[in-house]
Amino acid sequence: MIHSMTGYGKCVVEFNGKKIHAELKSLNSKALDLNTRIAPIYREKEMEIRQLIQQNLERGKVDFVLWVEKENCASASSINTELAAEYFRQIKETSSILGLDMSGSNDAKDWMHVILRMPDIMTHSEIEELTSEEWSEARKAVDGAIAELMEFRKQEGLALAKKFQQNIDNIRTLLASIEPFEKERTEKIRQRIIDALEQNVGTDYDKNRLEQEMIYYIEKLDINEEKQRLTNHLLYFVETMNEGTGQGKKLGFIAQEMGREINTTGSKSNQAEMQNIVVKMKDELEQIKEQVLNVM
């Protein structure tokens, strides 16, 4: 069954007076677009973490965060004043280049709030070293977050599959509803041509030639091939959807082919009722195309 690219996973483990948090968020993307924020103590493991995420998630715009919450918050830390001053200088310089007026704000708290959020603004007097025991626990948090996100994707995939099946069934029903109008229009086309001939030429016309022209005209408007190909595409879409994960791009290609047949059917449908049905099929297909972007 298909999986969605949308997902969320979080896991927390405790180790030696710490809570290690791992969190993953995923949205749709053509490839894996991974953004990580990792606590300094675990940065040496960033490549390992990236490889682990890539192996499991394959595709999607993924945000990963790994941070530590200490039970004793009184760890020695201080503001890097030199760096803070440099950040402020750069902010003023950039504002001057852009022609922005900084004199309108006199609230120092606003600027401190911005500067304190800058990278490496806080320095720690304690230099922590990552032990194998702590990394083993942190790895459990990462694995847990990945597992939770994958389960989320699976459940979302089930919901998508159900919706796709409804859309496919609706298109099948609409396609079948064209047939009565298709049969009616042949006689209507014939009668319309005869009426036009009688009004402009009279009753003295070559009826054999008329039949030949009618056959040629109706063959040009015949949609049996389009109906058959569309039926095959609908079946192939469902079969592909049930094959397993990693079918998103393939389903997108099949949806494009479905659209091709529906559009051709619409261009050949010179009857209002048939064109209305084609519009409804296009609406169902657009729902498929929109949601197939979320499929792995």
C-alpha cells in the first residue's frame, strides 16, 4: 500500500539526568530535502543521522531536530558579548544599506530578543564530551522518531488510498454514463446534416455520398478507443497503488495519461450532456493529481 510523504514523529529518552528529544517533520518534495538542527554535543554524529534518515524516509522535505533538556538547568552558561556586539553592528550596517530606519525603535528588549536567538550567542563553560553510552541512548531517540514518522506516513497513505479509490470509482461511473448519450448523438448528427441539406439543397442529393460522409464524420468523433484506454489506465492506477511504497511518481505519470484520454474525449464530445460528464471526470482527476504529490 502507498505511504504519504506527510508525517510527524517524536521520541524522548532519558539518560543521566537529561531528556534527549528527537523530532521529525515531513512534507512532500520531489527528492529528499533534509534540514537538521542538532545539539552541539551530537554534531559529530550528523552524517550518521543523515544517512539513517535518508535510508528510511527516501523522499520528502524533512526537518529534523535533536536537542537536550537537562533536569538541572543551572549549568554554567554566559552570553558571548563580543559576538553579540558584532551581530548588532552587522544589523545596523545592513539596515543602513537597505535604507531602513532603526531610530524608530527604542526598545532594547526587542534587539536583545533578536540577538539572543543568533547562533553560538551562548557559551558554555562546561565542555561536554559525547560518550558511547549517551550516543546509544540518543540513537534510540532518533530511531524512535523515525519509526513514529513512518507509521504516521503509513496511516496517511491508507487515507490517501481510500480517497484515490473513491475518485477512480467515480470516474468509472461517469465514463459508463456517457454511453447512452453517445448512442443518441449519432442519430442527432445524421438528422442535423439531413435537415441542413434539405434546407439548402433540397431533397435531391446523393444519399450514398451522404452515408459515406456520415461514416467519416462519426468515425472522427468516435471515443471508443479513448474509453478503452482510460479504463485500462484506471485499472493500472489501482494495481500500482496496491503494489507498495515508492509508487508516487509512477502514479503521477498514470494520472497524466488519464488526463490525456479525458481531454480527448471532451474535444470529441459535441453534445452538452457528454461535455458535462467530462467536466466532472476532470474534477475527480484534479483531486487525484493534487493528492498524488503527497505519495511516496
